[in-house]
Amino acid sequence: MGRGDLVYVVYWERGCGEDADPKAVFPRMRECLGWLDYEDDRFVRVIFDRVVSASAQAGLAESVAVCRAIPRKDIVDIQQLGVKPKPLGA
């Protein structure tokens, strides 16, 4: 897989509860679909929402995105999808 590839990731999200009964807090399985932005032996970063083109009119000097960093040890499955989206800003 390479940067910019469209990926599908199934992973464990660690449980966290605030003002909750601790017995009701468990890890849960989640899924994420987006562009692979970064990967190494520790984690992957997937962008799942992004500004297509930054502009001064929109008040953005550079592209911004919504992303998730997922530790490799929490990944259950990761698949590269057979789609090559258009590069950002093209």
C-alpha cells in the first residue's frame, strides 16, 4: 500500500468512559474508510474527510483534513481498495 491509496480498516477502539460505570466500558470494533496518509511499523493514519483545495477565500493557507491514527496492534484487518482516487488538488 502506498500514500493516497483508498483503504478499509477494521480496528479495536480502546474503551474510555467518563462518568460511566466501569463495568460498562469495553473496547469495541470499528471500521474506517479513507485515504492512507502515513504508515510505519507502529501505526497507520487514514484521512476520511478533507478539503479538496485550500484557498485564501476560504481562510485556508493549506489543505486540512479529518483523520485517525490507528496503532498497528489494534488493526484487525486492512485492505487496499481497487480504486485510485484523483490526487488532492488535481
